[in-house]
Amino acid sequence: MKLRYPLLLAIAAVSLIPFPLSAQTDGSNSSYSRFGLGLQNDQSQGYNRSMGGVAQGLRDGSRVNMLNPASYSATDSLTFIFDVGMGLQRSLYAVGGSHQSANNTSFDYVNAAFRVLPGLGMSMGFVPYTSIGYNFSQDHFVMKDDLSNQTVTQNLSYYGNGGLHQAYIGAGWNIWKDLSIGANLSYLWGDINNTVFQSFAENGTTNSSSYSSLTTAYSAELSSWKLDLGAQYQLHLNKKNDLTIGATIGLGHRIGGDAGMMRISQSGDTIQRTSNKAFEIPMTYSLGAAWQHDEKLTVAADLTLEQWGNCVAPRLSNVGTDASSTTYKSATGAYSDRYRFNAGAEYVPARFDRSYLHRINYRAGIYYATPNLKVNGLEGPRELGLTAGLGLPISNRWNGRSILNIGVQWTQRKPSSSALITENIFRINIGLTFNEGWFAKWKFQ
């Protein structure tokens, strides 16, 4: 077999992917990641990420779809599937008349799938669950000092890092005719580090005697479990058309681990508080469908509800009064329920044709999500995204199923208030789906 350009591109793409455990927050760089557990990561794979992140009805034995574990039951018996991906990102931020930009890379996922028994498939992998990464500052006018006749301004510097990792193992079982069920059992772990430094200046010059600086650090080391249940049902409409309906439920619960707060003034006064089991992950419900025509065209859509409104997060209260009355306890009110809609399509001119160009996968999608964050009592940003991409076979063999996935993605996070930051994120997603006939029997003539 001759090496061709697609294979060389795949090798180059994989060589750029960082080791998973060292890339926990590189892809965030958003001021909104400082709230709660951080920004939620898109856990779709290279192929369906370019389709707007649809997943519930997708069922293909040559790909890994970790977002609905019932799909594992379709895994081909002759292959071992390995999937890995990363992202290159440029973010633009705007608030008032100010504009800034930042560049990031991120590790997105690594997972594998294989068949255990007829109708029973398994998958395992690693994905980021949330990410925290930011560093920015704000200046505010405070007052005109009557004694010094100088303008006093307050500077707030924010920086943070961390996030939660997710390692999972799952199984999907075809229990009856066209009905499959599945489950992913995950282990979540990670840390949260957020710091706010407050200082004052008179006429632009820091004055340490008249106004005291203040540093507040928030931290947590968390670990917990996560369970997601899925189901899929296939309807064979006719010889060329199939409709797959899928659904998943993610169980919500308190996360193990304590959250701490430490406040240090310029004079050295310190306040420390601890909140036990201060965070929670939500109940999640997803429903979707995918229609496939003649193994050429796939159209899919999902609707997801995340019940963040019922989740607790640590909150600092009674600030500015006597130190003994300052509290740091978990409470609801930091989140609101989040709805997300995804839609996408994939077109392959001739999936098993000998012509390389006819086997390229063309993909496009859209998604929209309501905010789940509350920022200083205001509604957080809504998300709108557009995606497109290609699936490039990495060999010229007509039956080769290993694919280099390349996609582009635009996401806008737009808050309801002009006082909050609007973010425009442009990403290039690169992934490799390795799927070859490792378990096929050799035939001799």
C-alpha cells in the first residue's frame, strides 16, 4: 500500500496533540470560566463536532459516539476504533469600546471502542469536563478625595486556572431487535483556583497608605462519579432510509471535595472559610433523532435540558461587615437551567467508491444554548455556533475507514447586558479516527 498525502496529514495532526493530563485548561481563556465549575467542554468527537455537536441519534459501527453509550452496540466486530482530537483557537473579546484577543490550543478527547460479543460493544476514554483559564483586570472610578483632591480608582485583577477531567468506561447492548441501551460510568477529578486582587490608585498612582489592597483566593480539589444512561431505537423506513431515535439521562448529585476561601488584607488580616461539598452537577436530559439516506446523507438534531437551576455553588456573603460574620456556604441561585439545540448534516458522495474524492465526508451544523450562569445577578451569555468540516480518508483503499477529521467552528457568547463581555471564538478542530481491520481473518489462496 502506498502512502499518500492524507496519511501524512494524519501523522502530522496527531504529532501536534498534547498529552491529555497536561492540557487541562489551555483552551478556555474566558472570563466566564471563573464561575462555578468553569466552562463546560464540548464532548463531541471530530466527526459530529463539525455537525453542530449532534449525537443522540448517530449510530455508526466505524465511529465512537460517547455522548450516547447505546451506540456502542453497533461497533464492528472486525475493528478496533481509536479516536483523538485537539483544537486551535483564537478568541476576540469586546466590552464597551475595548477589544482584546488571545490564542489557545486545547486537548479535546481521546477514546476507543471495540466489540466484546455480538450486540455488545464497549468504549473507554478521557475528555475534559470543564475548564478554567483567564487573566484580566478592570478599573472603576470610586470617588474624588476631598482631602487630597485626587481621583481614586479601584483596580480588580482576576486570574484563575483548573477544571475537571473525566475518564469513562461504557458499554452498549442491543437487547431486542432494533432497541439498544447503554451506560457510561465516569470518574471526575480536578481543581479550581480563582484569585481576585483589589488595589486602589490616586490619579493613576498606587497609594498603599490611604487605601488598603485586598487579595481573595478561592480553591477546591474535587472528585466524584458520573453516570449517563442512553437508549437508541432504529426504524427501517425502507431499503434506503433509516431513522434512529436516541435519548440519554445524566444523573445529577453533589460532588465530593471541599471549597475554601482565603481573604488577606494589606495589613495582614486574614479570613478563612470552608464550604463542604459545595458543588453539584445537574440532571441532564437529551433527546434526538438522525435520518440516514442511502449511506450518503445523514441529517440529525438534538435537544438537551441541563437542570443547573437546582445546583448549588459556594457563595461569599456578609462581606464588609465584621469578619466573624463573613460566610462561605453552598447555595442555589448561581445558575439557571440551560437548554441546548443542535442540528447538523453529513454528506458522502459514495462511501465505498474507489475514487478518493467521492469518499470525502462533507459536514455542517449549528447550535444554540441558553445561559446557565448568573454574573453579578445578571443573565450570563447565550451561545450561538456554526460548524463545518471534512472527513478525509487517510488511505486510498476503497474499504479503508480511518479518517482525518478537520473542522472549523465559530462560537459567540453574547450576554444580555452591554456591561458584560461578548466573546467570539474561532476554532480549527483536528481529529483522527483510526479504524482498521485488526481482527479480520486472513485468507490464503
